[in-house]
Amino acid sequence: MDWLQIIVLAIVQGFTEFLPISSSAHLILVPVLTDWQDQGLAFDVALHLGSLSAVMIYFRREIASMTRSSLKALNGKGVDRDAWLALWVTLATLPVCAIGFVLHDVIEGYMRSTLIISMSLIVFGLLLGYADWKQRGTRSEYQLGLKDAIIIGLAQALALIPGTSRSGITITAALMMGMNREAAARFSFLLSIPVIVLAGGLESFKLASQPDAMDWNAMIMGTLLSGLSAYLCIHFFLAFIRKIGMQPFVIYRVVLGAWLLWIFYF
């Protein structure tokens, strides 16, 4: 891998991991627009480590509060709003884990076509636009309940369909549950932590069985750039949607989906 490939892939991963525009759609654009070879599993793990580090650093206070409150609750010292939030994040993670485990081979073998990615970009993008325009409310992430966590968790499982966007579909569901834009995005970002940990753990397990030597310079640079771009993405995304909303991302998704359909099928 040359430095240009490392920089581009790291920035693409860092931004698209958290923007509601689908990382899988953008990763298939890279070989279309370049003649680069596949970056390999080790570099994928490094990029996910960067994204995970960024979201954990950005939400370090929330994570610390949720951890302390959860430990207190387990010790019988009462359940406060941070303990409830930790519980909702945990419950909302279960559907994607269960469905991903059962349908992993089907998804990898039959659902990674450009047609599915393109249609998912368009359909779920329009759904996000509708939720942002019609359904958003005033609730914060601390006002969620069991029903909300289950529905958002089931929605997150739809992100197993390439092109859907994990952040996009969870934000859509949260908006439909009456959450405000920032709260929907924050809850989506908190949900990304266990998902990235589990996905990265699975990739690391596969990597351990591969004897190939690793390019440590590329991995370190990829981790740092992915983490930096992801951190900046989270920060500016939350400020952006507060003023403007989701509609620019909806337009982008529809245009990108239509363009992918055009270049691959017409």
C-alpha cells in the first residue's frame, strides 16, 4: 500500500462510519475510481480501531458515567438515568448480533451486490428524510424506554443490508421514536461502540489465523488517520444537524445511489 491509498481509505472509513451515508457504498467506490488492490484484513482492523478510539474518546464522560452507574445498579445502589441508558444500549445491540450471527454467510454471499447497495442508499435515505421532516420530537437519549430500545435495535439489524448505513437507520428509528436530532445521533454513536468492538473482534479472530506479515507503518498511520477523521466527523456532524438537519445527507444518498445504478447497469 502506498501512502495515498492509506490516507484515502482511512479518511473514507473515518467519515463514513458515522455519517448516515453508508460506508459499504463508499468502499465499493474506491476500486471503481482507482486501480488499487484490496487493502487486506489487517488494515481493516486498524481502521476500525481508529473509529472505535474516536467515538470512545468523544463520549468518554458519558461512557464513564454509564459504567459507574451500571456498577452501582448491579450492587443494589439504585438505578439512575445513566444506568438505564447503558441498559438500552446493551439491549439495542442484541438484535444485530443475533441476526448477524445467523445470516452472516447469506449477507456475505448474496447481498453485497451493487444493485442492493444502490437501492438501500435510495430507499433508506428517503426514509431518513421522512423521519427528519415529519417525525422528530424533543426526547433525549435519557428518555428512552424498553420499547424504544427494542425498535432501534431491530432497525440497527437492517444495517446488515449493505448500503443501509448503521448510523442512518438507527438515527431514522430514533427520530421516529420522538427523539430530537442530536439525541438520535448521540444514541446512534453510543450504539456503534459495542458493534465496532464485536465486528473488530471477529476480524481480529480471522486475522490471527492468517500467517501473512503485517505492514505496521500502514496500520499505525491508518489507525491514527481513521481516528482523527472519525472524531472530527462526530463533532461537526452534531453541530451541523442542529442547524440544518438530515436533508443534505438524504440528497447525497439518493444521488450516489442513482449514480451507482447508472455506472454499473446502464
